[in-house]
Amino acid sequence: MIWENWSDFFAMGGYALYVWGSLLVVFAFMAGEVLLVGARKKTILQQIRHVREPRNRSKS
């Protein structure tokens, strides 16, 4: 498809809502995935620190 100007490009031959909407959804899911992976990594590292820390046991 050859566009004569930028508005034709952004209109995508009348399918702009589907094209740009799909790209928006894909990028939103990709950003969400990055955030979820970061949160999961933080949780796992906290769990590892909790397991490794010495336990304070009182000797009676």
C-alpha cells in the first residue's frame, strides 16, 4: 500500500481503528508482562532472603 501523506498512513485505508487498536493492546500486554515479571522477581528474591537469614532461636 502506498500512502500519499501521513494522514493516509494513520488512516490505514479505513482500518485504523483495528490496526492501531491491535497495536495498543499488544504493547499494553507487553508492558504488563514486564511489570509482572519484575514483581515476581522481587517476591522470589524476598523469599530467598527470608529462607537464608539466620533464625533467632532462644536457648533455654
